[in-house]
Amino acid sequence: MSPEKTADPRRRSFYRKLAYVAGICLLLFPLFVLGHPATHGTRDTPGRSGGVLAQLRNDPEHGFSQTQLGEIDMTSETFKLATLGMRGIAVQVLWAKYNKYRMQKNFSFAWDLLQQLKQLAPHFTKVWEHLAWDITYNVSVAQDDYKDKFFWVVGGAKYLKEGIALNGREPRLPRELGRFISQKVGRADETPLYRALFRDEAWFQTEGEGLPLNAGYNEQTQTREHLVLRDNWQVGKAWYREAERVLAEYHVYAPGLSRPVFYSDAPLAQMYYAMALEKDGSFDKVAEDAWHTAGRDWREFGERELPAGDEGTVRLNDYEPLVQEANECTTALDKLAPGVRDEIRGEKVAKLRSAERKALDTPADKRTEDEVRAAYEAQSRIEVTNDEVANRLAQSLRRQLRKLPRDSEEAQGMERKAKEALSLAQRAAKAQEQAKRIDRQRSIVNFAHWRLRAEVEQTRDMLDARRAIYDADQAMAGAQIAAALAGYEKGFALWRKVIDSHPALAEDSEFGYDVIEAVNRYRRARGQDEKADLPQPFILQDVLNKHEKRR
Amino acid sequence: MPIESYDFQTFAEWFPGAFAYWAAVMGCLLVGGLITGFFVSVLRSGPMRAVEVVGRAVRDLVLDMTLLSPRRILALAWVAVKEAVRRRVLVVFALFLVLMLFAGWFINTASDHPERVCIGRLVFPAMWVLTFLLGLFLSSMSLPLDIKNRTLHTVVTKPVRQSEIVLGRILGFAAVGTLLLAAMGVIGWLFTIRTLSHTHTLTAGQLKEETTPGSQTSLLKGKTSAASGHQHAVTIDASGEAVVEMKQGHTHDLYIEGEGDDATYTLEGPKDQLVARVPIYGKLHFLDRAGNEAEKGVNTGDEWTYRSFIEGAGRMAAIWEFKGITQRAFPESEFPESIPLDLTIEVFRTHKGDVSKAVAGGLWLRNPDTGLKVEAQVFGAKKFSRDVRPIPRSIEVFKKDAKGKPVKDANGRPVRETYDLFRDLVTPDGRVEVWLQCLEGGQYFGMARADAYFHARDASFVLNFVKGLLGIWMQMALVIGFGVMLSTFLSAPVALLATVFVIVGGIFRDFIVDLAAGKTYGGGPWESAIRLFTQQNQIVELEPGLRTSAALTFDTIAKPALWMISRVLPAFGNFEFDDYVSYGYAVDGDLLLRCAFQLIGFLLPLTVAGYFFLKNREVAR
């Protein structure tokens, strides 16, 4: 074999290797552009934003970086590393142990396992939610001593607070915390005892940094502040506001989170705070201010743009103006077309079956079940819409127009009238449609009731009425019957005054319930059972009649 | 958490039955082995030759197991030790040190009982894992590697019995493990003491004077500074006697110097945190609603049926019969006023009642011989916590006639009478009954046998800690025994895997027993596999069909196999004493003895099996 031929394979191999090295060097450039890390700046040199991937990761819009989820816990990272990729198995084993300890009521060990679980799964919000709820609602209830129960309620809340620090962009966690603190403490059988314990700061002390659980919230700056709150509803409200801030700041995609309910949490917590003050016997300026704040919060809630599913956004306070607009359009239309509505209705009534007509003619309280159904169907069939009135008017005007010269003033006047009628009908329909959309959202949060409640409860008469009833209850508990009777009667008189100035209150079922309960206690004070007749004329008989039947 | 004394059997009660069972199993295995060997020999060499072979095997076994040379065994053990050191087993110790350095990150000192976390969740589990790993790798890989590298040839060519080789390996590796465990134990002990050690400060400014309603005396009340996530409430009476609240299972001694605003208050380190209680348990039985004897109480629907419940304001009662309650066990010098009865009660309310008050319960003492029954005390039940009920040495009650009506004196005042605990209520041989009843209608008390005991004395915590280490040591010895035995006939990786299976099987032995008995939800292995892959839960019935029928059939076949496997697997849980140590209960000698005999019961047949397998391997013959 010739020397050139033996040298060739080696040279080819050398050239191949050169080509590989050249290719690697070329690839380094795009790799650098894509992957070089971001760096922090120092005093002398500015930091760098890094390659494409680093920029994407740190972009607030994408939020891929772990630092954007929340704080990073070094212990947690070490723990995860130490499992050598078997984190999932470790979590499963721990969870199975946790369930076993829970079953055996070994809450100390179960609590310690939670500390390990949180380090292994720090960014699974459902884990935090579930475990904190389990502690607050299930472990607490398994205790007998109310102090032990409170210990676990606060324990679950503190646990969830740690999760909030690690998941700073998740609004559900602070919201859940708000719910635990406000509702679990404020709506339990042990509430009076819990609220007394809540005032002791020692329950909320934590070692290390950070504000305690019961820190206040500055609504101006939208930050938590070094102000200790001693009421569970206020603390709950602070956490609800924090949840709102997180949702607004990070534009979090939160499917399944009903916005009307979400934004009603904070104002409702304020309302419950005011009610709790009254239950504790406070009816002075503090309670008045609390209701005043509640009313303001509810108004602001009503002004908020809320998504309404596929129907765009709505503002709950817009309902009444829209209804008024619809009514004004209807009235104007009826002025334009006097008698047309009745005429159409008459035609529709004529088309009804005799049974339906009979049902309609029978007074509502005397109808049988079939007649109620028949009357309901008949009523919907004889309903005359604004469109029908406008169209009928337009048709009638067009018939008249044929007989008139087109250019005549009369003809033009008729044209304008027809157009106006159709426009009024359209505006009324649009306003009604929007009002219906808003009403659907309002019904989710019982908007009208709470607005009325806030408006009425802050009045001096209502506060005095509540105080009188409270004093009467206290007198009853102390077997001072005469004082109790006087208190109830004073309270009822004040309620009458409030109802006369706010007639809608008489329709409110919650208020009706309060009245019935107070009247029953009054009856007991008079030595009667609940069904005995009250002295007539009873000042609140109309309210009783309305609501006792409903109950 | 119930810490039970292992079915409450003494060693003397346990041993005969256990030995008989063990002898039966060993006998079956031996006979089964001989028969199998006989048939294999028959197939190889015919029946006459088979008898000769089996006979020689039995003779060699007897000789090799009885004519052991301790000197040779020790020499082989020393070789095993040197080999282990050459394999850098000290890395394990280094790992443990590193773990302890960073372990503080994982300890929550604000926990309810930090000693339980420190000992039971960190120190002992860390030692357990490391010694297991050590035993696993050393024992399962040593012999196969020696055979592969032919270093074992230099041993078998000497006048050494195979039984001595097996025993030497086991002893050698056990010695290495013992040394390392001892070193880790010391480090673990120091870590525990250091982690739990803390104190608080108290200044005059933290105390406020409070007057007890209806009393002329005033008390100083306040709270100590926070440390390790807790504070203690402090009460100081006019005479200077201080009571520091029990918190997280401990208290502190408080020393006061000076008076008034100039007084200085010094708190010592934690007290009663690391203890080893020696309980005297009794036998528990119940009275039902009609007042008749019953083995169990009522089930209130709790998923965990460990405790039985008694109904309140009725005839239901829980009765413990104690023995050994003598003056000697409770000398007056140490227990001048009362003897402590530790009680743990579960409370079940069918209605809330007054949530600010505990449910009332009553304790009575009854002499089983004379029938004299006296009310010792009425108390508010504390749920989920150990409640120390002092049983007075002298009990004063209102005298009652035969019909239970109070007896009155000439002035119409009720007559009182006094009973001495040891003279009137405890029999001469130390027996007494303690009756517990719930006094509120609609409420229930739940209890198990271990929920009431007389706390006679505290043993040494250090000794208890060592006993806890002994438990780990025995488990490690079991792992070594299995590892060496399996390595006599399997290659290194296979022996390693097989030993891992033994460990896992031993840890989950109770589960395997339940599985074999059909007591688990979700069926046997095949049915569970179907449920896993089809994502069905454990309660729903499987759809009838060929697949389900096949799975159920296979499971039925698997159950006897699982049962047999569970009989030869060691129950590692029986050797775990870390709960005793962390919960502060002394590991009693009977329990240690039982575990030691169980260990011997495993090691003996493992040695014999290892001997047989090694003997039958063709190693340098």
C-alpha cells in the first residue's frame, strides 16, 4: 500500500475532529445567547439580565422563576435535594403516616409531620390549604378543652401563614386564612370564649421575622403593618384585603374563583365585626363607626367592575339606575302610545283559556295549587313587552302615514314618533337586560340585603333599639323581669321608628328573624309560650305576620 | 400515643408458648429440609446412597455446630472487622456527624413535645437508617466478594468449619456495628441534650400582683421570657413558693433572691423533660349499662378502636385491677401525701354542654377482698394529655349506711370517716381496683388498658436511652444474620436485594399478616394492582368478569404463601424502643429479654442455614 493511502484515513479523522470542534464553537454562540444566567449588580457594575431563557424566566408576565412564586426556604431546598429525586415517594409516605397519626389522635407527631411535608411540597397550594384546614377544623374539634381547641385553630392558621410566604402570588391562601380566622373563631359554639382568648397577643407570637398573624392592614398603602388587631373579624378582613392585593398585583389566573364572592369577603367581615361588637354589648361610637365603615366598604364593593362570566363586566351599584332608566323609558313609551298596552293585554287575555282566566281572577291567597300554576303561566302569556307596544304604535302610525303626503309635517311627526317609540323600547330592553345580569351577580352575595343592613344599622335609632333588646336579654338572664319587659318594649318602639323610615327593612328576612326571636323572648318574659297572642295592637304585628308565615 | 408493654405479658408468661411455637417451626423447617434433601439425593444417587448422604449431613451438622472453636471464631470475626474498616465503614459515622450538624434545621423546638421530635423523629431514626445500611452492605456483599476474589479460599483450606466462618462473619460485622452505634449513640445523646437545653428569664417587671377573690392573700403572677417557642406562666405566693407552669412536657425550678422590685429570679434548665417512667399497669375490664361485667365498653364510631368508651351518669365503669401496689413500691418518705395515678382519657361529647368546663369524672378505689369501695376524687377530664391524679394515702369521706344514705350525728351533722389506702383499700398482697366513671349524662369517657398506671418511680433516662440503642442493635444483628446467610449462596447484588426484601418485609410484616388474613381493604396483591391501574378506590366492588375472577383466584393462592413468608420474616417493629425513650417510659427488662430471645431464635436457624449453604458450595475443594 502507498504512503499516501495509509496517511489518508488519519488525516480524514483529523479533519473530522476539526469539524466537530468548529461546530461546537459555533454552537456556543447561540447557547450563550439562550442560556447565560442573569447576574446581580454591585456598587460599581450593573447587573445583567442574562440570556433569553433567563429573561423569560424572570419576566413578571411569565413568572417561571422560583423566586417569583414566593420566598425560598433553604431548609426546604435541602430537604428536597436530600430525597435524591424520590420526593414524590417521600411525600406519599409522610402523608400516609400523617393519616395514621391523625387516626390515632397523636396530634403532636401529626403536627411534626406537617413541618416535613411543607418542606417537601412548598409550592403545592392545595397541600397547604388542605392541611391547614384539617388542623383548624378537624383537629381542633377533636379536643375537649376550649383552650386546646383554640390552640389548634391558631396553629392551622399559623401553618397557612407560612404557606403564604412561600407562595406570594396565590390569592387563595390569604383568603383561606382570612376565612379561618374570621369564621372559625367568630361562628363557633365557643365563639365568646375564643374571642376572649383572641385578645391575648401571646397566642400569635412567632419567633423570627415577619409580622404576626394578627397584624393590621393599611388600606391606603395596601400593606400589612405593625398594628396588633384584637378582633378576629378585623384580622380576617386584613387577610381578605391582602388576597385582593395579590390578585390585583399579579393578575393571577384563578379559575373557579367567584369574583363577587371574593370581593365581598372583606366588607362582610366588617359587617360581622360590627355585629360581633353588638353581641359583646357595645353600641356606642365604636359600633356606629364599624357600621359606617361597613356601609362604605359595601358601596365601594358595589362600584367595583366585576367579571360576569361571558357577559362582560358589571357594577353591582348600577342596578337601580338601570331599573329606573327602564321604567322611565316605559313611562315615556306609554305616553307616546296611550292605551296601546292595555289594548294588547286585552287581546292576550281574550286568548286565554277559561281556566287560566278564572285562576287570574281568583285572589292570590285563595288559589288552589293548580290555579297557582295556571295563574303563573297565564301571567307570563299576558305580559306586554315594550317592543310589542312600540311595534304596535309604529304599525298604526305607518298605516296613517300611507294616507298622508310624505313631505308633510304631520307625516314627519309620525315618523319621528315611531322612531322614538322603537328607540325607547330598545333602550328599555337593553337597560332591563343589563339590570338582569347585575341582579344575577347581586343575588350571589345577597347585595341588597347587606346594603340595606349597613345603611340601617348605623343609624342611632337602630343602635339604641339593639341596645335596648340586649339590655332586656341581660335583665332576663338576671331574672329582672320588669326591666326586661321595659327593655323589649323600648326596643320594639325604636324598631318601629326605623321601619317607618326604612320601609324596605320590613321585607328583610334576616331582620324579620331578629324580630321574631326577640318577640319570643318577650313572650317568655311575659310568662307565655311562643304561640300566645301578644297584647294588641302589637307595634310590630305587620312584621310578624309577614315573616312568621315564611318560617 | 399508647405505649404498651408488649401485650402486658411477662417473660415467664410469654416464653413457654413462644418457645413451643418456635420449636414447631424449626422442627418443620428441619424436617422439611431433610425430606427435600433426601428426595434430591434419591434422584441423584438412589435411595441407599441418599440415606448415607442425609445421615452424613446430619452428623456433620451436629459436629460442626457443637465442636465450635471460640478462638477460631474470634479470629474470623477479627478478619471481618479489619475487612469492614478497610471498606471505610467509618464513612457512616461521618455521615451521622454531618446529619447532626444540620439536624437543627429540621427540629421544631416549638413543638408540643420537642423531646419526642428530637429523639423519636431524628436521632433514633438516623441511627436506625445508618446502622441498617451498614449491616446491609457489609453482610450481603462480604462473602460473595471474597468468593469471587478467591480470598475465601485461603480460609476454607485451613482447618476451619463452615459454621465458624458464618458465625465469625456475623460476630465481626456485629462488632463493627456495635462500635459505630455506640459512637453514634454518644453523639446522639449529646445532640439531644444540647437541642433541648434552654432556659428563660424572669424579671420583677414581668410579674403582677393579683389578689384571689374572697382571699386576703395576694399572688405574684406573670410569664417568663419566650425561648424555644414557648413561655411558662409563673405563680409566686406570699411565702415565696414558686410554681412554674408545665409546658411542652417540662417545667423549670425557680430561685428567688431578694424581695420586691429588687428581687432577682433565676430559672434553671428544663426539668422532667427527659424521663423514664416505670409504670405499674393493671388489667382492665368494664361494667356495661346494666352493671354486668363486660370485656369492652361502647364503640362511639371512632375509626380507631383502640379505646373503649363508658357512658356517663349511669352504671358503666372502667375497672383496672392492679397488683404490686405496696408500701415498699410507694414508701412514705417519697410519697408522703399521695401516690400518683397517671390517667389518659378520651372524652366524647354527644352534646356540647358547657364548653368552658371539662367533663366531670370520678375515681373510686375498691378492695377486691373485702369489697370496700371509697370515692377517691372527682375531677375534670383532660383529653389527650397525661393527667396525674394523686391518690391520697388517707381518704376522708362522708359515712353512709347500708342503703347509701349519709349517717348523721346527734346534732344532725354528717359523720365523716377516714380510710387508709394501704390498710383498708389495698390487699396485703398489693392488689387494688381503680374504678373510673363519667359523671355527666350524654358524655363518654374512652380508655384502654395502658391509659391508667401507677407511677412508682423513674428509671435512669441514660439507661433507657441505651436500651433504645439496644433495640437498634438487635435489628442490625438481624439484618447482618440474614445478609450473611443469603450471601452464602447468592451473588453480591442478589444477596443485597434479597436482604432489602427481608428488611422491607420485616418492616411491613404486620401489613403482610393482615394481607394474608384478608383483613386489609382493597383485597390482595392482584386485586390491589387492578384497583391501582384502573384508579378505583379500595371500597368499591370490582366489576364482575374474567379479570376480577382471575385476580381473586390468584389472591386466594397467594394468601397461604404470604402467611408462610410472614412467619419467617422478623417483625422489626417489635424491636423498636424509640417511642418508649421519646415518650419517657422505661423499657422494661421483660421486654428486652423477650426481644433478645427472639433475636437468638432468628440467628440460630440463620447460622445453621448459612452453614448448610456454604458447605454445599464448591469453594476450593
